[in-house]
Amino acid sequence: MLAQFVLFDGFDPLDVIAPFEVFSAARAFTDRVTVELACAEGARQVPSGIPGVALTAAALLAPDRADLVVVPGAAGRLPGQGADDSAEEQIPVILGRALTTELPKLLADALAAEGTTVATVCGGSLVLSMAGLVHGRHATTHHQGLDLLAAGGVHVAPGRVVDDGDLVTAGGVTSGLDLGLYLLEREVGPKVALAVEQLFAHERRGVVWRDQGFEPMSPAGAEQPR
């Protein structure tokens, strides 16, 4: 499988690197995985939202080739903004800038492609929501962006990782490691995922949320909403 990890100006480095390294490490245990850093503009150096940190996209984001497309959120502040500006105000602006590129069209193609999974870390789901691509879907994001995600018509689910079929989303920035390991388990198998998990000395957190099974009952004696 080909996993492409999306870069855009102002991306959060850890959102990309954590799941990218999971899939890169998997190549020591299987020949079924190929990884690429990709960009809507093709091969170029892409500045992150952390000053002095950039990654090089080696390929054009290609939904017709990729089996998995992983979209990060943003980090940092835009040039010229005051030190007292909040991250809540800045991150949507950085994400909005990404929406002026070819990225939304390519992500729409990825979601429409049969057999392709689109995954997000942190504010990556906001990119999809702001582009109008995941209305009515189940997803999550960083806790500071949950209201914005819900305002976009997304059903916010209470999981660190949320599996909605061909859309898999994760919460805050550190959840990218859990997302990568879950996707590796889902797409390649639990034996390879466990080998990478042990290599990283990391134990995944929480249950992956899916829209399946019985609804939980309120605990006995709990006050019911009026």
C-alpha cells in the first residue's frame, strides 16, 4: 500500500512525523508498505508552522495512486501576528490559506476514490470540514477545534481515534502515533502493528470509536437530564 502524508505551508511537524515514522518503521517488518511526503504543488520544500522547521515533499499528492492519505493540522502563527493572539484564532487562518491551493480538490478526489482511506491528525479534520468535504461524517480533532468541527456539520465523536470507514480521524497532536499504529493494524495487520508498537516502546491509548454496537446506558442512580 502507498501511504502519502500531506504537507502544506504551516503544517504541524509532529502531526506528520509521528504517523509517517510508524509507516516508515513498518517497512522493516513488511514489504507491503510504501511511504511518501506529498504536496498539492508537487515536489518542493514546505515550511511548517514551527520556525526553522521544514520538510521536503518528494511527490505530488495523487489520490489515484495512494491507498492512504494522511492530512495534518497546522501549528505556529502567521508572520506579523501579535504575541497575544490566540492559537484558536490563528490555526483556522493557516488552514484557510491551505484551502486556496489545489489541496481541497485533491482531498475530494481522495475521499471519492474507491479503496482510498483519508486520515487526519489534529486540525487535519478541520481542513476537510472547512472545505465542505465531511458534512454528516463522524470525526474528531484537537479539543480546541471541536466546536468549529461541529459547526461544519460534522458529528463529533468522543474518541482519541475515530474510524468512519474511509475517513479516520485523530485528536490532538500526540494522537498521530496512535492513529498511525491503528491504521497499520487495520490495513496491514496486527502482527506488524504490534512489532512497530514494541519497537517504539509505545502503548496505544483508548478505544478506537466506531459507529457500532449498543449505546451506553446511564449509570444507575445518575441524574437524568431534564
